[in-house]
Amino acid sequence: MKQTLSRKDSFFIGSMLFGILFGAGNLIFPVHMGQEAGASIWSANLGFLLTAIGFPFLSIMAIGLSGGKGVFHLANRVTKPFAYFFTVALYLVIGPFFAMPRLATTSFEIAFAPYLSDSMKAPMLAIYSLIFFGLSYVLSKKPGKLIDIIGKYINPAFLFVLGLVLLLVLINPLAPVSGATIGEAYQAAPFMKGFLEGYNTLDVLAGLAFGIVVITALKQKGITQPKSLAIEMTKSGLIAMGLMGLIYTLLAYAGTTSLGGFDISENGGIALGQITAHYLGAMGSIILALIVFLGCFKTCIGLTTACSETFNELFPSKSYGFYLIVFSILPAIIANVGLTQIIQLSIPVLMFIYPLAIVLVLLGIASAWLPLSTKVYRSVIVFTLLAAIVDGLNATPALIHDLAPVQGLINFAAKVLPFFELGMGWILPALIGLVVGLVWQQFDKSTS
């Protein structure tokens, strides 16, 4: 049996991986980062690429190396309760709480908001959300070939229009990068700030959630051996991540150069609409808006289906249809908070869950070469969890952040944890947890 893909099949899997991961956040966050980072964009972009394409690629690898049975199987190496907690939290974040509402609000911001008065935006967003998720619900009952058809034609069309805009930006930038004002958040450590901005794409979580899709596709092509799976995932992943990295960098550059013609926007959706209108005019903006809408809508159907199927597997007492209704109503309500507010609300949650996802991914990959027992997994996760809680609290709104007990925890962590002020306070605890786990594992071996 063959254990190597043809170039055509590798490109197909890579394209599929790109389609799975490239959603609304992939468009808006690099642009906004470019506007805020200014002349420091290249350092910020490097950090962004590490979390936006590097770790997502590793998360897919972790699923493959762990046996290709999905995120629950990987998290189950800690404990079964943790596997339930982490899987549920992951799918709620990439599903109804943040990613799905963001799909609706991003497409609304680009397609309709520029043509509405401020007083009309809120009621029209409510109507748009009902239609968007209502249609998604209907089509998610029997998605059939819809996702494949849209993906086959919409992704190339979208990339063509976006590529045209980015080419025009390169040829005729509104202003040079070197003269752009550096925002306050990017003055001290632009690389680390960009690293944290990469969290917003949600792609590490998406990689864990949808890595099984890539594994299944490879197995259908005849790739079954673990080593071959890892090699072919690497090849296909390089295609997807290379394309995403190029687009991210050009979008960030477009954001920075746009400061020559526009003020910093509230979010990247607004900025992208302004940039497109400048270079392509009204007709170009309409075309991009249509393609972004269809792309977001396609992704929404996929997420609605994936979340419903996962919860039906975890909690089979309720039917797939029940979860389909829940995962259509929740994002329709949350979308009305607005894109900027959704982004702000998601930050504390991402600061909490991302460290857990990253260490779980790294442990999953390391386990392919090192004999890591559940003791190591548990120790690393426990130490990381404690620090991640404080990282999350540090990113909460003032209503929670300024409470005396919370301030006490934050002040203590700031004194004892390196990189805490940069949002990376979990690194040292994770390393301590690794050492403790390895010692614990070795001690049990020597006493058994």
C-alpha cells in the first residue's frame, strides 16, 4: 500500500486545510495589527505568525501523532474530566461564543455597515444575524455538497480579489512603513504583542478541533502509517501555512500603509473595507463583500455542523437536531454585541485557554518520541492551568480586574512569574510542571 501522496493530492489536502482554517479572524486581525504596530510591524508580524500559523500547524501534527482520534483522545491523557472540560470549552470558543458570531459580524461590517448610518447599524445587524444563522441552520441539517461547491469556487475567487487589492497596495502604498506611528501597545515588545494577537485567530484551537478532518482525508488517500501520516501532514501543512503566512504579512503591510489615508479603525473589518474601496472603488468593495459573506457563511455551516456533532457524541442524551438549534440561536444572539465588543470579550478567555492548548499540543508531539506518562501530562496541565487563570484575570475588564482578590493574585504573579506583564506568565509554571512530571514518572518507575 502506498504511503506517499502525489503532488496533486498534497496540494489538495493543503488547500483543504487552508479552507478549514482561514476564516473571518484571519482577515481582520492582521490588518488591525498593522495599523496599531506602525513601523514595528515586521517584528509584530513575526510574533503573530508564530501563533497564527506555527502553533496551528503543530496542533494538527499533535492530533496525527497521537493516533488521529481527535482532541478528546489527546486531552484524555490528562484525565477524562479534563478531556470533557477542554473539548467543551474549545468547541464553545470556536463555535457559538466567539468564532461563529464573529463570522456574522465580520461579513456585516464589510458588506453592509459602510452603507448604513450609525443609527441603523444595530437594528440591521439584528435582522442580518437572524437571516445569517437561520439559513445556516437550514443548510446544516443536510449540508450535502454545498460546502464543497462553495469552497471550490469561493476560495479561489476570494483569493483573486484579495490578491488584487494586496498587489495594488504593494505597487502604490498610501504611505511608507518606516514613517508610520507606533502604537503604545507595540512600543515596548512588538514581537510579544504580535504573538498574543495571534491568539485571536483561534487557529490553534481550530487545528485541534479539525485536525481529525485532515487525518481522515489522508487515510482515504491510503496514508495509514503514523510516520507517513506525519510526513504527509507536514507537506500539506507547509502549503496551507505558507499561503496563510504570505496573506497575513501582506494584510499587516496593508494595514500599516493605510495610515497614510485613514485613521486607525475600531477593528480590521472596517479597515479592510476602507482599503478595498480605496483601491477598487465601490464595485470592488461589493465583490469583496459578497465573497467574504459567502466565505464566512460556508465556515459557519461547517462550525455549526462540527459543534453539533461533537456535542452529540459527548452528550448523546440530546439529538443532533437539538444541538443544531442551540448552536444556531446562541451565536445569533451574541453577534448583536458587535464585532469590536466580541473581540474584547474573547481576550480573557483566549488568554486562559490558549496556554492549555499550546502545552497539550507540545506534549502530544513530544510523546511521539519520548515515553511521557499521564503523570507528566497532569503535572504540566495543572501548573499551566494555575498560571493561565491569572493570565485570563489580568485581561478581564476593570469590573473584574480591579476587585481586591483579583488584584492580589495579579500583583503576586507579576512579582514571581517572568513574562507575566507580556501575557506569557504560564511559560515558567509549564516548565516547572514538566520537570515535576518527569521526576514523578521516573520515581514511580524506580519504586515499581
